[in-house]
Amino acid sequence: MKNIIYISISILSFLFISCDDFLDRKPLDKMTEEDVFNDDALLTAYVNACYNAYPSGFEEAMMSSTTDETYTRHGKESSIIVSRGEMTPDNITIFDSGRFSNFNYWEKAYEYLRNVNTYFEKIDDANVSEDLKDRLTGEMKFIRAFIYSNLIWRFGGVPIITRSYDLNESDYSVPRNTYDQCVDFILADLEDAIERLPDKMEGVNSGRASADACKALRARVLLYAASPLNNSGNDQTKWGKARDASLEVINLPGYELSDDYRAIFLENNNKEVIFKREYTKANGHRMNLFNSPNGYDGWGGNCPLQNLVDDYEMKATGKQPEEEGSGYDPANPYEGRDPRFYASVLYNGAMYRGREVEVFIPKGKDSSEGDVGSWNTSLTGYYLYKFMDESQPLSETNTQPWVFFRLAEFYLNYAEAQYHLGNEAECRDAINIVRSRNGVEMPPVTESGNNLLERLYNERRIELSFENHRYFDLRRWLIAETYENIDAMGVQVIKNSDGTFKYNPITVLERKFLPQHYLLPIPRAEILKSKNTLKQNPDYN
């Protein structure tokens, strides 16, 4: 009996091929493997569907709400499990669907890996054009590398599976490979992909994997592999590889740091972006609705924490507000801050969609006392602004892209590797390139030693806020026990009778981080399915 491949209509709406071509073919919900692997358009459709394996950041509850960046009241049951240190092999599966569907990622990853491995088993005998076969093979190598990267960043070493298991198989006895073995496997896939793919994908192929995207993923994989969590012996060779790979990305032709920080996340053709996921009205997302303030009929979803707001430096001095001589005025806490603050966070008095945001009480439009109601009010006193496109109505699906790789990250990756190689001048230079670009123009970093490392950590926190870096950074640096044991804080803004405001700190959530939380637990069902050949991560019962 021939194997049947099911391709849903919703996935087909994402394809880069003509719908008219499909209407003249067999019913769209059932395709045999023979159909798919002997037709250029159907094989392209199969590969396109595998792009959905990427854990995009545009979820109703973002990964930033599992760390010290934001808090969400929608899906808070899930985020609280992480924030309060209550995550176990049994409840980790709460993230498999719904608002936090990309956090756990184990089941989704291996489902897509089966489809990817099926491709590699069939492609040599496929009756399709050779140029297309070569390019799609490169794309699938990248997709597989990206899937495994996201697995090891969450779980550590995982089983490397290179074949498709039959649905009727009962023996899933697979041991875990080591982290370094997984890295080697990922790098081999990327090297193959680089040889097959064009440097950039443009025109109708925009958004597909390219050689540049492969080099960007390689650089991040090598940085994470060199980091303290995965490099306990501080092997300098690993830092050297991370440095060289990051420099290669920095030197790729055609990219430059954007003069408009907000535009990076709103434009499909921004010069800083190396790889992104693109959206259309037919296949969009609802980030504007999910995160806009309640007074605009938004859902007030992933709301920035005071913890993060406090780390935005003062523009004039380059110091954080609590530092002596910073120039910070507690009566006007949002004046004179890093320009990236105004591009990322909505605060009391910020302009949004034609009026000032009002989180104050009493009777602020975007407070719990506003006319719209309190079920969707920020509990932190802030709302998300980064990614929000004011030109798109909240009532419609949104099309702003999710950025996976952009140039600024690789300057900071390079700076980190140079620091650990003992090259502090090069580290400072790279940080300051990011800080000094047009539109940001922050004072240069001048510190050395551990103070320089702290500045580097904070620069990543600010530059890459909400972009799914912070969760992994705190863990790979082995400092999550410090930052994620600090309570999640917000602000209560009170409007005085004379029109001035009082800002009171409030505790949003008590947090707890335990040593085992540097890695996610493998779902217990997967341990049992493997007949206990899969070994659980340390200290999870």
C-alpha cells in the first residue's frame, strides 16, 4: 500500500507556488509519496510545509514571558510554571499546544524531523529537476540543522535521528547523543547546505533558507557551544571558532546596521536582516491584537517588566538609572533614556496610535479602571511596542516579519568571543559599533575586566530584547540563578490632582529558579516510549 502524505490547506496557503497549479491536480488533502517526489511543485510544497518547524516568536504568549523580560496574563498558568520553578517532566507538555506551543518543542521537533528524514530517504530517486533537487536539499539540511539547534539549546544533547520511523513501529529505544556530537551533526548539515544554496534568497524566494542564513546559524551554534553551560573547561578553541564564524557573518556583503531600530522588525526588506519568517494577510499573525493596550481594544499580552526597564541606560551618560551620576530623575523616569527604550516599550505618556498611553490610576484609559475593562490590562504598568505595527489595524491579521538573524547580533557574538579570548579592545570596539550607529548613538563602553563582561551582557539584553535571546543567554552564561530568582516587578502609576504622577514599584510575580532549570526536562512520556533508554536531565524526578 502506498504511503499517503497529508498536506493541510492552511499549510498550502503558505506556499510559494501558484494555487492554480494545484487546482488541476489530485485532491489537496491526500498525496502519495510517489506524487510528491515526482513533481516539482508538490515537492516544493512538501519542503515549504517543513518551514513551519521553526519556533517563531510570534505566539500569544512569547518566550520573553518565561524569563525576566515580560509577564503575560494570557497563558500565565504556563509561564508561572517556569517562573516559580515548578516545571517537571509531567507538566512540560502543557506547552505542546496553545499559547506557548514553541517552548517545549520536543514533540513538534521530532514530528518535523520525520518529514525531513523522509525527504532525504526519497530524494535521490525523485523524478524532479536536478537544480530544484539540489536547492531543496540544501534548504532541508538547513531546516534540520535549525530544528536540532533549537532542541539542544533547550534540552542539551538529544537523540540524532536520521531515518523516518514507520507509524506502526513500537521500538523507539534511542539513546541521547552528547551536546558536542549534536553540534558536529548540525555543522555538517550546514556545510552541505552552504555548498548548495545561493548566498541570498530574493524575489519570489525571499524568506527561504540561504547560504548566508546557514552561516548565521552556524555562528550562533558555535557561540552557544563555547559558552560556560556547554564548555565547562573553557576550551579556547571553541571560542576561537565562535569568533571566526561571527566575523564571517559580519563581513557578508549586502548587510549593514539599520539607522532605524524600529523598522528592523516591521520591514520585509530591511538591510540589517539576514534571515526572517515572512507573513501574508492569508497567513499572518495577531501580534498587534495580542499586545496592544486594552484601551485600544488590545489584549495587553506580553508586558515588559520593570526589571528590564531599569536596565535601559541614560542617553547622556551611558549609565543605568540607579548608578551615581546617571542623570536619572525619579519624578520623570522615562526622560533621557536609551533610544531603543522608546522603540521597544510603551509606558505612561508614550504615543501610540494617535494618543498617549494612560496606565495611570484613577481612570487611565489603559489601566484597570479604563472603559474597556480590566481582563486585558497590563499588570506591569507597561505594554510591548517592539514589533507593533501602528499602520495595521488590530482587527486584521498582521504581516510584520519575525527576524531570526540580524547583523547586530553577530557584532555582539563576536564581542563575547573576543572577551573570552582575552581581547578586550576588540570586544569593546564591536559593542560600540552597535551602540554608536545612527539612531542609537549611545556613549561608548570603556570598561575592562568583569565590568566589561557585565556591559556586554546588558548590551545584549537591550539590543536583542524580546527576540528570544534572553532565555538562552541567561542559561548558557550560567547566571539564571541570579536574575531569575529576582521577583518580577512592575510599576503602579498614580495621577495626582495637580497632573503630576507618582510611580510606585509593585511585585508582579515571585520567582524561583533551581539549578536543574538550566535545561528543560524531557517529557516523561518520551522517556517511557524509549523504554528508559533516554536519560532524563539532572535533578528532575
